Amino acid sequence: MKPSERLNCLTARLAGHKQLTQIGWADVLHSAAAWYGPARRSIRSRMHVEQFSKDLVWVELGPYGLAWPAAVPVERLAVPLAELWVPTNAHYYFHALTPVRAGDVVVDVGACEGSFAVECVHRFGAATVYAFEPSRSMAHALRTTARRNGLTDRLQVIEAAVADRLGAVEFVDDPINPLVSRVAPSPLAGSWNDAGGWTSRGVPQLPLDEWSAANGIGRLDYLKIDAEGSDLAVLVGARDTLRRWRPAIAVTTYHEPEHCEQMVDFLRSLDVGYVFHAKGVVSFGRSARPVMLHCAVPDRRVE
């Protein structure tokens, strides 16, 4: 964050902004002071990169590797890896309230390069990860990652967007930074378009309720969502799935200012016993909001 954004996080919490009242002061101070440059440099130094094909490079990380678009600087990959490997990062999914456990069936909405999905299998022993990724280039990279790591049976790639209704949507692919590709239109689309080089195409969109019913999914233990603004819609479209299986949920809340509060209200309305932990603060312009919401029923907690 820029210094002005860090200051805005502090002043917003001091002013008692509704969307930040569930974030403790220690978390706010940590978010305002955090800097992950050294961690990213350390991660970058561990990457062994080789050209794999005309459009992909292979990034070897030790226990596994990841396919990555050759046209995108590999330094960008250090950002999501820091979010997975540094527990103090506000974007860290594997909070004590929402651990991935051996044998879990995981749904990864917004899988992008697949580092979260592969971590679930390699590091935590998940049985299966269903990785939803609407970007054609990143879905191609994901399939390569699954194949080269010997995970084709355990990491299944679904090239589709996820939300609260069945249909088709326009998806905007950013070839410069695939981490921010998203369904259009979006409140941020105009400013992000300034980067240039964007392309868009129609992609299928489906709710998790319909997908799980149509594919005979027997259970769901963990739901990770980073859908670049469609995060709340993903939860709404999984209403029956959440009631039936009560999976642990780790969902990003920073794409829209009110998402964290709206997600808590929606999940409470299901009356399945979720407890919640919101963490991290980020500021876009003058709007500060939480970064991540973790939800689980108490019997999944790790004390």
C-alpha cells in the first residue's frame, strides 16, 4: 500500500467505519505497517525458471512446479506465493479457523495460476481440488501444472466463472497481469483498462449448487473464493451446498467495500452454525475494507 492508503486504513478504523469494526486494532496496525518485499525477493530467488513451450514457462519451486504465461514477468508469481507461504499475510488462506485437512474435497473459485490448489494437495493432503478458472490462458496453464505434477486425478480444472446464476458472462483477460483478470463489467474495469492490451470473451457461468448437483459431487469440505468482485455472488449461488455440507470458507472481501458485512449477514441467514473471523485491512482510494473472511463450523477449528 502507498503511505496515503496506510494512513487511510488507520483513520478509517479510528473513525469507526462500519465495515472495519470487526477488525481489531492489532490487525489494523499490522496491515498498515506490513511490507512483504523481502519475502517476495526470497521467493523469487527460489524459483528455477525454464521455457516450457511457446506460451508457457515452467517455474520449479522445489516440492512442485507451476506453469506460468511466458509473456508475464515471473516476478508477479511471487505475490500469490507470499500470500500462501507467509502466515502473517492478510491474504493467507490457511488460518486456524479454516485449515485444509488431509482427505478434504476442496473447491477453488478463482484458481488463477493454481498455487493454492497445488498447496492443498502437496502440503495438506487434500483428496481432490476442483479449480474454477475462466481465463483461457490460465486454465491452460493450470492443466499443464496438474499434468506435470502428476495431479491430473486430484486437481480438476473447470474453465468457467462462478456466481449466483447460470448463463454466460463477458470475461476480461489481462495478459499483463493475469492475477487481476475478471468478469466484466466491474467497478474497477475503467481504471484497470488503462494498462492496455485487454481482451474479452464470453465464458460460461454457473452456481456451485447447480454444478455440484449436475456432477454428482458427494461432499465439499473447503471453499476458497477469490473471484475479483463476484465473491458474494459465489456464496449466494452455493446456498444449498453450504447448508448441506457446511464447508470451511476462506473468501476475499476487499474487492467491494461492503462485501465483508454482507457475507456475514448472508452466511448467518443460513443458520448452520458458522463462526467468523475477518482479518486484514486494505485501502482503495479513500475506501478502506477488510481483506479476508474466514468461516467455519466449530468442529473444524484448530485451537
